[in-house]
Amino acid sequence: MEFDYVIVGGGSAGSTLAARLSEDQARTVCLLEAGGDGRHILIRAPIATAAMLPGRPKISNWAYETVPQPGLDGRRGYQPRGKALGGSSAINAMLYIRGHRSDYDGWAAQGCEGWSWNDVLPYFKRAEGNQRGSSDLHGMDGPLQVGEQRSPRPVARAFLESCAENQIRLTDDFNGPEQEGAGLYQVTQFWTGQRAGERCSAAAAYLHPVMNRPNLTVLTGAQATRIVFEGLRATGVQFRRGRRRETVSAKREVILSGGAFNSPHLLLLSGVGPALELARHSIPIRHEVPGVGRNLQDHLDFIVSWTSKDRDMLGLSLRGSYDLLRHIVQWRRDGTGMVASPGAEGGAFIKSDPSLDKPDLQLHFVSGIVDDHARKLHLGHGFSCHVCVLRPHSRGEVGLLDSNPMSPPRIDPQYLSDERDADLLLKGARIMRRILGSPALAKYRAKELYLDGDPDDAELMRHIRARADTIYHPVGTCRMGTDDDAVVDPQLRVRGMEGLRVVDASVMPTLIGGNTNAPTIMIAEKAADMIRAG
């Protein structure tokens, strides 16, 4: 099999890229995806992320683990990543956040020409089909449906009142002129037509509607095992599908869109990366690129949960089970109700110090108890709030466990290895607990899980190290730049090689201040233009 372009990974970037590149009928595109087609009911029903996220069993989820983290009391962190067409947009909370405009201006200042805020805004708008219509900052004609939440819970609105009681202003658009404030998140969810209320993953937005294009071949259940080279030129990809080993050839380019873990992993398996890491696993060096797998950044997250006597939220009880059945019927009828909920309904971007020029902390408020990625269940009902440090200083890496391509990558985020992150997360936890203890939430509060009273800094930090973990935003492991340690150039071409690009969140030089799904789709939209321009 031979195509012009071979894309590895059908996630948020890969789905977007395959759809855009195949718009040119003169070019052939092959997309390889290790997971399924991304159409099943657990993906389409937004609240069903609670069933997929824990990875028990692994439903559309790689369910990776980190190596033990010294900053987290030696615990292994959990890293759920989407394994289906749509990737992590098939299992996430659907929150549509772009980050702060200064994040992209920072990329440009680091040498990534063409990636400033003014450069990327047109691609955000081109992707976006916003329920609110078009404006200077928003688009309404793009394939990615972005809409208002269908049925936010009253407790989420009480959270916003609590934020206001703590002098945090309310906002109706985190992607507007100012990011700071508290509000309800807009979500990547169908808001019109027969699918209203269903998740709008990147695959549902971009790929599923064009699967019948004669120049587009999508292979699911196909796990890439190695890039094929002629000298320093990528010419194809070896993959495993069931028990069969196959190869697909690329006349123009091989494009890696496996994400911050799988893209560097495949490069390393193919002999592209740091010489020491390759030698450690007896992999012949094709091309030494020291930065492959380095510069891993992620949003470490700490959660506080309260039990509640109010049952109008997610929970485990006889009444809750009855209510869920009623909500399933409601969702199937008109796309509303609790099944349409993203779970994380409310949130805030806040400053730990009023003198800062932009928010450095983000809150996610969930209308249900979330403990250890929903892997620890609690009887009854309640609510939770997350806090994360938006621009962490800690840097980790992705490497190899061994030379077996079916083994998972070695993931070492090195959480809290920089004490500045620990200090800021502690401040954020205190602000969050103050908000949750405010009068507006009084009628919803029963008992706080794990914490009691007003712990001192040392005790609260012990809780953070015992329970904090990712909020699912790993980036940076195939960093874009112009220096010797950069993996790809600003055109996303692997430096020193031909016919090989990386297009996904791994190319981000620094982690943006917010959720990473919308920026990943933007990167793929921009990359499609770069590739078509030759």
C-alpha cells in the first residue's frame, strides 16, 4: 500500500489532519489508529467518560502509568489517554479552552516564527462552530461544535456564587478578551440537529463525515511499530493489525500524531532520539536527536471533594441509579439532562497574587465526587473541585521501557521536582478550599473527604503529595524550536530528517495556560496549511 501521506495516530490532531489533507482529491492519505472507530455509545454520551477514564477495563483508553514519582511520595501516577479515532477528545470532559494569548506570543519569542497569538487565532476560528456565532474571537462555520452546556447542575451555579463571594469576577467566556474569572465551560458537544447533546470528538467533527472519500484510507486496530527509512528520509510505517505485520509506504511524508507519549515513543523505537537512550535498549541509531522525549510538561492536579445530602448530582445510591436511568431516557429523547453533562461543569482561572499579569491557577468544578480518576468510588453523592498550576517549572521525560514496540512508553513527569510548583499548588489548594467553604455552597456541603478543619501548610502539603495527579495535559516531548535541542522546526519537520513531521501536543515548547484539546486541533489545522504549501 502506498499513499502520499501516512498519518500515525487518529486522535485530535490526526483526525483533523487526515480530514484536511484529504480535501485535496489529488493526494492520497492513510491514517493508522491503534484503537477503534470512536463511535460507540460510551464515547457519544458525555457523562460516560466516568466509565472510560478509570481504565478498568480499558475502554478506548491506553491507561498508562508513570514511573514512581519522588515528589508524590513515590507513587506511580495514572495517565489515561484516548485510544480510538478522536483520541483523548473521545474520553475527555469536552472543555473548550484555548489558553492565554501570551502563551502563543511566548512560543514566537522563543523562535517559533508563525506561532504568535495573531498567527494561531485564525486557525482556532476556522476549527470552531460556536453556538454563539462568529465574532472577532470566535468562528461559527468550523466542523468542531462548541456549545453551551445543556443542563448544568444547580451546585455548579452555587460554585460560581462562591467564587463571587471570594471576589472572583464572573465571566461568560474563558476564550474572550480576558481569561481571568469564574464561569461555566463551553464544551465540544453537538448543539444542533439530531446529535444535539452528544460528544463532538475530533473524529466526529472532522473524520467520520468524510470517511467515504476515495483518497482517504483509515485503518483502525493498527498499532505502528516502526518508521521505515531510506537514509534520513521517512518512507513508510510498519504496523501490527491483529496478528499481521504490515507496511504502508509514504511518497511524500510520514506524520506522527500519537501525542506527547506515543510520538516520541515511536521515534525512539525507530532509532531517532538521544544516543544514550537508544544504546541502553540496543536500538541502532538512525539519527541522533537529543530532545526526543525530553521537556515533558503536564498539569499536576489536586482535588478536594465533599459529600452532600443533595442528590441532583452524580453519585452512587439507589435513588441515584433510578435518576440516572431517567436521565438516560431524557438524553436519548432531547439531548439534555445529566447524561449530557461534561462532569466538570464550572471552573475558574485565577491569580495566586493580584499583581500577576495573568492567571496562574485553574479550577475545575465537578458535580460529583472524583477520587483517583474515579477509580476509588464512594457511596452517596457530592461534588469536587480541582486546582492545577498552569505553567509548571518541573520538566520530565518520555523514554523506553524496552525495545518491544508493544510495550508502553516509560513516562516520568517528575512532578513537583521544582519547588516553585509545590509552593504554588499549595497556595491554590488554600484558595480552592476557601471557595468551597463559602456560604453559597453551604446547603450542599456535608463532610469533606480526607481533610478536616484547617490543616497547616505541612499537613496540606502531605495530602497534596499523597493524592495529586495529572489532569491530562501532557505536552512538549517533541518540542518545536530552532535551537539544537529542538526536535521539530516551526514547520513541524523533524530536524535533520526528510519526509517526517510531528503534528500533535508534543510539539508545544511550553504548556499553555489551560486545557490542551482545542490547541491541539489548532496545531493540526495550521499544519495542514503548512503541508499543503509544500
